[in-house]
Amino acid sequence: MTKALITEKMEIGLHYNSTKNNLLEIKKRSKNKVELFKFDLTNLSKIKNLLKKFNNKFNGITDLVYCATFPIKRRKFFVDLSDNEILRMTYINYLSAMFCFKEAIKIMKLSKTKKTLTYVSSYATKTGGNKISHYVSSKSAIESLFRSIQKEYKNFNIKFLITNPSNIIYDKNYKANKFSSNADSIVRLIKKEILKKN
């Protein structure tokens, strides 16, 4: 997603949760338009600091895409999940997203320009997921949160966009009206929505 957006000359703050992988190469390709940040998303008190870093670096936040997720190494029946697995999933997939959006909206609502807040969810929220119930339920919870805060902040020029693997859902009526068969086309649709206002 970052690789797709840096071609549009956007300044990007990229948070990574575990390993840098090819992030330094992405930063190099962006000609220093990408800044890297690392915080433990299970520590909710640090979410506010992350958003402050973004805000201070870029003098505001116009677009935020949240796609952090808890890696599932092995699928399990619900009753076989450990307490720690359920708690970590809740922190990373649900609570960290909620706190992140809360802090982002605080910043976004101060600006009169058009903003977008995008959540990368999962198509499994529509179909259910076999042996990934804790993952799917946390994603579904954030989708419900989006439907609620969309109503609360409809007068603050913030567009709420939810994407799902295999389709994209727009904020107005919360119905899929475009179909995408792979991640690349989803990225193109996200980019189109974010850049439409510019």
C-alpha cells in the first residue's frame, strides 16, 4: 500500500509492528517522503504518542489507513485458543484500532480540509472464518465502530472507508459497489478515494 501511495508524491508516516523487512528500501525509493515509526500496539498508552508523532511530522493528518493485524500462525477451534491469544488479538485488532481512530479524529476534526479514515478489514466478516473466530470478530467490531462514528462525525468533512479482501465498501450506504479480485486493485481503489479530494 505504501509503495502504491509514494508514487503520488504524498508524505507518509508508516508504522511497522514487527520487522522492517523492505521498509528501508521503501523509504529510499520515496526520497525521504516516508517516515518510519515503531510502537508496541498492545500498549494503548503509546497509541496517542504515535498519532502525535504523525501530527508533528506532517503538520496534521489528512489520510489514515489502518491495516495492523495479529499474525495467525495456526488456526484453532475457538475453545482451544489460549487466554493470551484472545487478549493479544483484542489489543492489536480491536483496541489499538479504536484508540488510533480516536486520536486521529481528534486531530482531523480541527482541520476544514477533506480527510479520509480507512480501515482494512476482511471479507471473512461477511462470511465467518473457520478456526479464526477471534480474528474475524475483532474485525467485525471495528466495522461496527466505523458505522457509528461515521454518523457522529459526518459534519467534520471526514470520509470513512472500509475495505475488504475481494471487495470494497463505501461509507455512504455501507454497500459494496465495486469488486476487486486481488490486493493490488484494492490498493488502487483506496488510492483513488484518498486522492479524489485533492
